[in-house]
Amino acid sequence: MKGQAPRRLRHPSFETRLLLLALAGSVPAAALAAVFVWSRLTGPLALGATLLLAAAAIGLPVLAHRRLSYTLNTLSNLIEALREGDFSLRARTVWGGGPMEEVMREVNVLGEHLRQQRLGAVEATVLLRKVIDAIDVAVFAFDRRDTLQLVNRAGARLLDRRADRLLGRSAAELGLAEFLGGEANRLVDRAFPGRVARWDVRRSGFRKDGLPVRLIVLSDLSRPLREEERQAWKRLIRVLGHELNNSLAPIKSTAETLASLLGRDPRPADWDEDARRALAMISDRSEALARFMAAYSRLARLPRPSIRETEVAPLVRRAAALERRVPLDVEPGPDLVVPADPDQLEQALINLIQNGADAALQTGGGLRVGWSELENGVELWVEDGGPGLSNPENLFVPFYTTKPQGTGIGLVLSRQIAEAHGGTVTLEERRRGHGVIARLRLASAAPRWKEGQAG
């Protein structure tokens, strides 16, 4: 009929083609054998032999066809089970070797390997879910349509709903849409049904089944911040109490002594000299308190650095020129320019030099100051010949000092300046000889050579 598509010819199956090949090989041989039989025999014997030859020529290929079909069907069922995720089926290898047995054995090995992999994946997934549920941070996962796909217990508590009632809802419905955009990592003050606090928000992405998923993690910073604040107050109160007691106790004792002198009648002959000494001591302790409060105010009100291009070599030489109490050598270094606040950086270096000079005075040693280029920054160093570190754990404790006239803020201020520039300050014992080497590293700076200098 016109307009009707031609029928596609169906090719015989693989097993059928093998059967036809077997018959094509056996039937001609059986026919020749039958001709030979009829030429030699007659009657029932020839007929029986012919039937026997025909049964062998046709029956054996058919039997082999069925056996092969059963084996291939078994193999197909095994592969289908693997595709469906059923790794419990195994093939029996009863043949005495050969390619087909190797195929069956490899399928069994593949099934066992996939079973172990799935078992490991299931165990890892269970472990991951338990870990996510156990951590005290809220975890949310949204698909590309901003629909919630995963939430842990902390997230459900934060939104004050059961997890099964949250899944499938949009970020806008849950009040989390703002976290899917903007900066990936930021701090926000936000009120949720389950808590009001300051939150550390972190957003990242991954793919599940080839589709993008956005992961939102909310960490409550209020508790650790309150604990840090409490520890800071304890340290501050301890330092203030120590300093105030050191001044107020002798002032109180001296005032009581003066009161007792003024209450005597007649007064001692040398009472005016005692009064002058007492008043001088009160004045000295008052000045010490004033210096302490000035140092505290200076540490607490350090301004943000004003970053500009700063030449390292002149800065180091200016800071070193201010120290005249001990011999000081400035080691030459590369002509580098770094982005920094030159005033703050110079003050930090002056503090390190003064600290090293104070140590060197105790042993009669000297100082070496220099700088060097790092892979991604610059290092300023001060090396002294003093006695070394006697109490390393208190080096950066504010107002802690072992010097009679020290304020205890020099190293703290230097570290605060370095951290404001993205760097660090460390002190360590010298490897050769006695003394300490202080290192101020601006690791976040990208130094460059001055114009006209080769890098």
C-alpha cells in the first residue's frame, strides 16, 4: 500500500545463527554417512542407522543451542540485577574452564565489588548524616530551584519545626533566601524562631546527581563570643587589680602614717621629713597609675592602618637610629616596597628594638636588625644578645612585664599592628649563642622591588 513504511527485516538472533551454523556443519556430514550406510546395509538396519544419524545431526546442535541460550539468559539476568542494584545474585561456574566460565567468574567478582562499594557508600552516608545531625551548627542544602533538600537537627531547632515539615519548602518561605546570595562568608545579626544571636554564615556548592546544590551553614557565635568576652574581662580585672593594688596599698599605708603623725601632740622633730618622703611616694605611685592608664588607652585605641606604598629599608634605618643605649648593627637587605602603614609599622619595629635593647643591657650584648624577602611578603627581624626567654607563655599578655619601669604593652602593640596588616610577630631563642630573635612578618603583603632594581 502506498504511504506504508516498508517493514524492517528482523535478523536472526545470535543463538539462532549459531544453531544454523551447527546444523549446516552436521546435516551434510549425516547425509554422507546415511549414503554410506545405505550402500552397505539394507532393510531395518539401514533405516535405524539413518534415523540415528538424523537424530544426532539435529538433536545435538539443538541441545547445544538450549544450553547456550540458558547460559546467556543467566548472564543477562545477572547483568540486569547489577543494573537494578541487586548485588546478591551469583552465577554457578560448573564448566571445566574456558572463556564462558571466565565471563561468569568476572561477573561474580564485579557483583561482589559493587556490593562492597555500595555497602561502603551506605555506611559513609549514614556516618555523614549522624555527624551532620550531631554537630551544633545549622546545615541547609537547597537545589537549583531554592527548595530545601536537606536539613540537620540543629537547623530544624533553629527554625523551630520538624525536619519533615521543612523539606520541600522554598528558601523564601523559611526566611533563608538572603543567605543564598551576597558574600559567601559573612557575619550577620539575625533573629530566628529558635534563637537570636550573631551568626557566621558560610555558603558553598556541590553537585548531586549532576545538579547543583547550595549548602548553607549557620554557626552561632554568641556563646563563644560571650566566653571570650568573659575571659577577656577576667584577664583585664586581674591585671587592673594587680596594678591598682601595687599602687593603692602603699598609698593607703602612707596616708595612714601621715594621719598618725599629724595626730601626735607634740609631733616628732623629723615629722616634716617623713611627710615629704610620704608625699613623694604618693606622687610616684600616682604617676605610675597615670602611665598605666595611658598605656591601656593607647593599646585600646589603636587606629586602623592607613595603607600606602612603603619602602622597607629607610623605615628600618629610622627605627634603628632611635636606639643609642647598646651597639646596634643594621644588616643590609633588598630594596623592597610593601603596602603598609609606615607610622604603625615603624612603631612596631621600635617596640621590638627597645625590647631587644632592654634584654641586651642585662648581659652587655648588642643588637642586629634587618629584613628579608619572603615568598609572599617581607620579614623584619631584631636579634639581641640578652639572656633569652624566661617566661614565654606571658610574652603577649597585656601589661605583663618583668622590667621595673615597663608598661607591658610593647610586644602586644607590635603584634596588634602586625595582625592589622595581616601578619604576625613571634619571638624565639637564637639557635647559635644566647639571646632572642623577634620576627615581624607581613605575610599578606606582596613586596616588590623598587623601580630600577632587579628582582
